[in-house]
Amino acid sequence: MGTRPHRREAKEKPGDWRRGMVYHARAVIKLRYEFEDLQAASGCGEAQTLLIQLITNVEDTISLEVMSNADAPNAAAYAKFTSTVVVPRTATLQKLHLAAFLAAKATTTK
């Protein structure tokens, strides 16, 4: 059984956290690209859009974490952006996803 790449990344030396964060950021970006390129099945366009928004939000969160750690003098600005923009956007996306899930569940259980 092969070792998954993220497990190897976790074994990096202390202080080499950037390599692991960048690996995860690239994986999330690749995932977003894949979903953007997919043709949504009939009736699934809204779900695809919501999923892409969620993935983009995760991508932004990872990017802000990397920038905050790499640019200590401006860490407060990144933290402020996270709390004033990313956190409210995450809450909105969670509500949209829950509403879409409940609507889909209601139509499939009839």
C-alpha cells in the first residue's frame, strides 16, 4: 500500500510548514478547476455552483493562512480580512448549502 502524498508532507521538518500548506492549497485549486470544468447533470447546476463557491472559500481560507504565516508584519490585516469577509461568507454559504440540501431531500423523498 503506497504512502499518500499528504502523509509525506506531514513528516517535513518543523518550520517547513509552507510546503504542506502549499500542497493542500494546490489540491483545493485543482479540485475547484475539476468541478468548474464538469458539465453539471440536469437539475444540478445550482448544486455545482454552490459546491464551487464552497471550494473557493476553502481555497481563500488556506491562502490567507499561508500569507498570514509568511508575512508576520501584516498578520493582523489578514486576520481582520478573515473575520470581516471570510467568516461571514462562510456562514452564508453554509446556510445556502443547508437550504439546497433540504430542498433536494424534500424532492427526492416524495
